[in-house]
Amino acid sequence: MKKPLHQFILGVVIWFPITFFIWFITAKFHLAPIAWLTDQLFSFWMPEAVMWIKLDHHTLVLASNFGENAVGQITSPPTGENILGFHTNPLIYSYGLPLLYSLILATPDKNKWLKMIWGTFFIIPTELFSMVFSVLKTLTFDVGSAFQQQQLLNQFDIDSIAIAYQAGSLIIPMVTPLIIWVAMHREFLERLAPQIASRLGSNARKVSNSLP
């Protein structure tokens, strides 16, 4: 009989490609509420900067309230039909969902589907955070000084947006699923603790014995 730790690791390795594939082909469905919430937020918060935000399959489309005039300067509101629009990839900060699902499915538990539902609700705020700061990053650095002057942004604001965007793209999508999984499976972790401690102690002894 395989040890619980080995079974869990094998389960994650098996389940993650499956959940990743399903997550990818259903992106337009699970990203739709996040895109809608982001659009509503910017419509209320910055209507002078954003016209609308929509999801096109797995691409986020941002129509800004900026455009280029006859001499190439960026102005707001735009003159004519020359509106600045942007396409971004929200998949780069929403991959925490298949990771969370693979962790839950690999864990021996009777309430896997219920925990997947709760986990989805818990992870939505982090995806909203990431999408909001992705849009802010695009406006701040791609629209540039026109947006910065319109919103009266100082250097601290600009740096904060950049840091929040990096955190929302690189750190939060990886860390959040682990935190949620740990919070939901404390009993399983308690069963794994002796085996993990034994494995770490064995590795430490091997390193110690290899030293001169």
C-alpha cells in the first residue's frame, strides 16, 4: 500500500494536466464574471478613463476613453473614432484555479466537490484583484502620461500599480490555491506530518553522512 504522501503527489501530477485542460477550454465561462465585475468597477470608479471592458473568449478587451488626435497626441475624450483599445491575456493570472482543483482532487476527502465550489468562491477576489491591476497597468504604462495626468497619479501611485500588477500576476495565483487548500485540509496535513518529518530527517542524515 502506498504511503499517503506518495499517493497525494501522484494524484496532483495526474489531476493537474486534466484540470488545466478543462480550465483552458472553459476560460470564457469562468472568466466572464471576473470580467463583468471589473467592467462594473471601472464604470463606477474611472468612467472618464474606461469606456468598457469585455471578454472575447479568453482575451480581455479594454476600450479606453483615450484616442490619438490629428497630430498623434493622446487625448481624452477621443476625437473621432480613433480610440485606444488593448487586448490582454487574463489566463496568466487565473491559473490558480486548476492548481487548487488538482490539490483538492488529489486529497482523500468525501467532500471534494463541495470544497471545489467553496474554493472557487474564495479564489474569485484574488482573480478580480489581478484583473483590476492588469487594467490599471495597461492604462498607466500603455496609455501613459495622458492617463497619469488625468488621474493625478504621482510616482508612488505608479510604482504601487506596477508592484500590485506583478504580485497579481506572479505571486498571488501561485500562493492563494496553496493557502486555501491548507485551510481546508488540516486533518490530512496532520496525517502527512509524521511522514514528511521522517523524510526530511532521512535526507538530513544522508547529507550529514556525506560530509567529510
